[in-house]
Amino acid sequence: MEEIGTVTHYYGKIGVAIIELSGGLKVGDRIKIQSKSAEFEQGVDSMEVDHTSVTEAKKGDVIGLKVPQKTSEGAKVYRL
């Protein structure tokens, strides 16, 4: 398991986490999001950079990712 980012914001109404990447991420990867209050795994079906759909993001990118559960700022993101 490799840490690849941190949640910087969570939009509860639309269920989207904004993640600042410290490692690469691709559509099809499986990730785990872990905060003090919650922990869950999900596949990456789609993600956006600057409101544009992308299949791959690199270290330093800030992505928007639909998540199935509530998360919080500061939650760590791991690639499984």
C-alpha cells in the first residue's frame, strides 16, 4: 500500500473529494481513503483535473474524485 495523496476538500452534496496527489493515479486503480473517522476502499472509475475528465494524473495534480462515503479534509489516500 502506497500513500499517493491527501484530501484537501470534500463536497458533501455531490459526494466529491478533492485530492492533492503526491503520487500517480490512473483510472482502474484501487484506492483506500483513511481518516480518523472513516476508512473505505473504492475503484477509480473516473477523475477530473480542472473540470476536465482524465484517465491519468501525476504527482502534484489536484483531482476531483467521486467517493461513495463521506470523508474529511486531511484524510490520507493510498493506492492498493
